[in-house]
Amino acid sequence: MMKSSSNSETSDPAPADPNRLDTDGSPDAPASHVRFSIALEPLLTVLLIVVDLVKVILLGVPLMCREVYTMFVPRRQKDVRGQVVLVTGGGNGLGRAMAQLLAARGCHLVLVDIDLEAAERTAEELRQQYGVAARAYRVDVSRYEQCRALAESIERDGAGPVDILINNAGLIFFAFANDPDVERANSVMDVNLKSHVWMTNVFLDGMIKRKRGHIVGISSMSGMYAFPWGVVYSATKFAVSGFMASLTEQLRIQGISRNVRTTCVNPYYVTTRKDVIEFLQKPRFAPLTVDEAASEIVKGILRQDIVVTVPRLFGVFTRFMLFFPVPVQQLVRDYLIREYELNNNLHT
């Protein structure tokens, strides 16, 4: 049998010439489609930016206006006279300042600190100056068993029940992700996050049963926008913000959010320690004093705000930024980081 051969069967088709014209004189269809898509891409990009800006205006501006309005016409503050407030890290700094302001409003204080001497000294000042009940306890709030033992001690001593829990205890750690101080990083993660989880776990059930309570988490601006000079610290504050948001949603779906409130606080840099002051050589904005921060935080708690930014004006900016597209947010972050590097001689 003879093999039949044909050029049409054995030869490969010639590659298409993108510049070839069909017999009717029109360009090759696929090549034309590609060129059209490339030409259309910049127009689509501009259109998407316009859509994003319209979304910012429609969604962000009303919230920003509402925030500005509440700054001048504040909501009514709740009466906390006679209520028991527990403050972790209450012996020094921000915790001590908040305790003083709440004692001035007639609250009884439970001060929890790893530094028992400082907590006892602050408790004595509150008793002497404001005539309120104040007790001090030494607790490592990163350990669940000690938090549980604290709740039992408060009940046994007749100091409770706790109406307002302020999870303020925290550690600061200025370092990059590859910093060799693993022990310090581990302590920061334990205290900054676990203390919120364990203390809330211990006291939340009582608040739910009594249908009254308020849980406050002290996060940070570093928990809203990335802080590259304190990677682990910033990560813990993002975690606190997420924990508080999840807790708020839990109480909402359980139908008790009107009885048990939550407040997540995001302050700018507060000059609570010497290392913070030394690190902030030339900050873009002036750091907050302890008294300034405490005053704004307590006001936010008494307004029962779900989220508090300190200074409060920053809340207008952050609410507005939530609706910007990611590329615009990144541009703003890059600008702020570059300014910070230049002002603090960190630019390389």
C-alpha cells in the first residue's frame, strides 16, 4: 500500500503576522483587540480612581462631619459615681492618671500592677484626696491563673463587682522584626495581648449576668497604621484592636451590647516613659502628656464611644482614610514615614 502525502497534512501552519491584513484590508482581529485593550487601560485606571474618590466623598465626608459635630456638641456622659473601676497598670503613668480622674467622679478603684508598691501608693493617694475606696493588687496580667486569682481576691475582699474594666497594662518595644531580643519580644506579646484576653475572660461573665459593664482596651495609633520601628509592638496593638472589635460584635449578636459596652482607645505617642521621650526626637506632631491622654480617654469612656482616638481630631482623619482606596492610603503612609525618617535622622 502506498503512503499518501499532502503538503496540507504534513506542513505546519505559518505563524500569524500581527501586522498582516486580511483579504478585505482590515487588521487581524486578535492583534487589534490587544492594541485596543492596551490603549483603554489608562482610561479605565482614571475611571476607577474617579469612582473611588466619589465613594470617599459619599461615605467618608458624612462620617467626618458627624465626628466634627460631636467634638463641638458632645454626647451626654454617663454617671459613674459609686461604680467600681479596675485599671491594669494602674500604679504609674497613664493608668494612674485615669484612676485619678475617675476617682474625682466618685468611682471606687481597683489598681492592678506588677509594681505593687506603686499601686499601693496610688491607692493611698486616691483614698486621701477623693475619699473613695481604693485597693491595690500585684498581678502578672499576662497569666490566666493570676487573673482568675485576682477575681477571687476582689470578691473575697468585697471590692467588687467590677463595673468598668480598663485593660491598660502594656510594654513598649522599639525594634525591627529581626531584632535578636527574643525574650523582650515575647514579653511584649504576652502582656500587650494576653492581658486583654484573660482579664476580659475573667470579668465578662459577671457583667453579662448583671447586665451592666464596660470593657475598655487601650490600643494605639500603631494598631491602626503600621509602625515599622516597632514591628512586634505594632502587631500586638493591631491584635488588641481586632480583639475589641470582635468582642463588640459578640455582644451585639448576643443582644447585650446596650448593657455591656466596649471602648477601644487609640492614642498617639504618650510620654509615659523615658525611652519613649528619647525615641521621639522630632515627631511630626507633639507627643501627648499623660494628663492630656488620660483626660481624652476618660471622656471617651464616659461618652461610651466604641472607638476613641487621642487626640480626638485624629479620629476625623482616620475615619476619612478608611474609605480611601489602598493605593492612596499607601501614598499617605509613605509620605508620613519619609517625613518621620528625615525628622529623626533615620533616613538611609
